[in-house]
Amino acid sequence: MKPYVSVVICVYNEEGNIFPMIEAVDRAMSVYEYETIFVNDGSKDNTLGELKSVHNDRLVIIDLQKNYGQSMALAAGIEKARGEYIVTMDGDLQNDPSDIPAMLRRAEEGDFDLVAGIRANRQDGMFLRKIPSRIANWMIRQASDVHLKDYGCALKVIRADLAKSLGLYGELHRFILLLAALEGARMSQMDVKHHPRLVGQSKYGLGRTLKVMSDLILMLFLKKYLRKPMHLFGNWGILSLLVGLLINGYLLVEKLLGNDIWGRPLLILGVMLVIAGIQLIMFGIMTELQMRTYYESQDKKPYKIRRIYRAEETLFNEELKMKN
């Protein structure tokens, strides 16, 4: 039996792309039970009007109060999705819905929590889109130790329980694969088609580069130190404190030997390192307390169990195979 699927499409000023997108999704998903969720992220053109004019029982329209950004729009669509699998894609027709069935099969047959697309023949500008994207992919790969080929393709198939636990805030939609890796997801990638934009204007540009870099720092913290922040702040705090004490100890000996140490840059450095070390250690302790509050106030566990295998289940399955 095929799973029920939710196709979540975030749109912002995509007038002219709505009708062909809905038709393409309907063709691709004809053998599935599905719903198509369009999240209108505060469009200023006739995007909402076009959506409302469509008579389609499978169509769900979520109209946000204003433009919140792609991450918030995606989070709203995922929250309302009812499918066992959630498909995410852009509404500019550069992603091809005809790739969805093959990605769903990959997810089911390989027992993957997430299958992401790789834009094998990307139809974008070289200098403004492709080269910055390759640089960003390389940076993410090296910094996160999550070795995937294309982190930026919007076309993804995600198991619903994983999608609803990702926690999309700010502009973290660019890091869905890293967020999934933090959750311990089993992931796969496959080549998908990519088309040039025919209607409207791209919402991406070089201006997002600094945002990607700052969000990457956040992702690295979440990946390595969310459950043990003291290992980050405490280690640097202790190192700073020890170096500061060593410098001040040396200057104390100099003072006892009768040398003038007042106003020396080394004295200022030593005092600053001691203060910084104490502050980092205290900040690490406070962050540890906040981390514990985060889990305990929501009755969350700092771990997740995928499945429990019991001995009696294994014996039962073996007996069942022997009978068959």
C-alpha cells in the first residue's frame, strides 16, 4: 500500500507559476493519495488570487499574515501536513515534480528518513548562483563533517516524524540536511531534473552569503556542543585563565625583583585573559543549566530511540519464516 504524501510548496510572488505547478504535481502524483499544500508567504502580487481560483480537492492553501521568510513558511506547511512522507519543493518550477515518485520509492525501499535531490544539470547563472553555491557546499561539508553533494536543492522527501521535529527557525531551511543529521536521520541523495526559471524573479542572490556563514556557525554549535556546551566555553575559559595567570605570575616575579611593570601591554593582556577566562567558564555553566532546562521543562530526552528489538520478536519472526 502506497503511503499518503503531503507536497509542501512555499510561494512568494510566484504569479504565473501556480497553475502549471499544480498541474505538474497532479500528473506526478497520480498513483498516490496526496495533498498539495501551498504556503503563501505574504505575496504582494496575485499569487493568492490564482491559488483561490483553483478547484482542486487535494489543494490546501495556508495564507500567512505577512512575509516571514522561507523557513517559517516551510515550518507552517510541515506542521499542517497530514502525510506519512512530506515532500518539500520551491514554487518556481525549477524543481520537477516528476522526480517525486522515484524519490519516494528510494525512501521506502532503502528505509531512508530523508531523500534529497542533487541538481545534476543545474540551470542557473554560473557566477551569481553556481559558484557561490559550490563554495557554500564545500564550506558546509568541511565544517560539519556531513558529506553530501548538494545541500541547497529544495526538492526533498522527508519522513513526517522527522520533518516535524526539525525545528526550523530563522533561515535554517538552508540547513535541513544538517538538522536531519543532528536527529540521526538516515539520508540519501539522487540526481533530479532542474529547469531554468521562466516566470518571475529569483529570490536568491549574493546577499545571502553572510547569512549562510553566520547560520553555519550556529549549526556547528548545535551539532557539536548543544548537549555539552561546557566543553566549548569551559575549555576556552580554562585555557584563557591559565595563560592569564601564567602571564600575571611572571609579572609578579618581575615586580618582586624591583622592575617596573605598570603600563606594560603584557600586564593588560594578562588581566584581560583572566577576566575572559572567568567569564567563559561562568557562561559555560549558565549554558549547561539552560540546556538542562530546555530538555527537562519539555520532558524531552537528549537521545532518540529508532526502534527496540526484543528477543521474543526475533524468535517469532524466525518461526514465521520457517513456516512460510
